[in-house]
Amino acid sequence: MRPIDECPCGSGAPFGTCCLALHRGESQAGTAEQLMRARYSAYAVGDLDYVWRTWHPRTRPDALTPADGLTWTGLEIVDTVDGQPGDQGGEVEFRALYRQGQRTGTLHERSRFAVRAGRWHYVDGGMFD
């Protein structure tokens, strides 16, 4: 993982007091959006172990591999539906900006999350064109 100061999730907080605590297992995401932000940050810093651990066992792949030359450059939360403390599910629509070589792009997705064993997990997502 590369060292960074500001959290990639866009909160404006230092990484060490924001998503890093989740990545290290020192705290748990309290909402679907918080897990979405922490997963984005994990992708951004190359912590695919956290991404895999927070993927619902029913839908997660056997393994994750990093995309060569891909750099995540920004996150915008577009919409949330449910996903609050006490909910059993929720959805987060987001746009994640990236750079790969000389090309830039946007991943636009609506992700579904569910609570399993008292913790939020990513279930799956549908991409927009």
C-alpha cells in the first residue's frame, strides 16, 4: 500500500483516522455508505484483502487481482437508499473516477449491501453506461 494523507474516500479526513481504521479491523462500517467509501479507499491504496473480506460470501470471487496501471482518482456518492444503522440492506450509487495510462474514465454503479453477522457487506452492483 502506498502512504497517503487525505483519505481517498473524499471525506476530507486524514486516511489514518478515516478508512484506515476500517481496513485494519479497528472499527466496523456503521452504514452501507461508510462501507462503500472504505472499499473505494481500499481499491485506491491497493488493499484488496479488505475488499475481499467485505464482499458477501455468497457473491464474492475466489480471488481479486489488481488492474495493471489503474489509479483511482476520486469518488462521488450520487444517492443512497436505506443502509443506515438498524437496516438489513441498502444501496449506494456512486461515480468513481480513474486513470489508466493516458486514459481517464468513470465507473458509475449502484451497489447493493447487506448486513451479515452484524456487519455490512457488499453484495453486488449494476453499472450504468
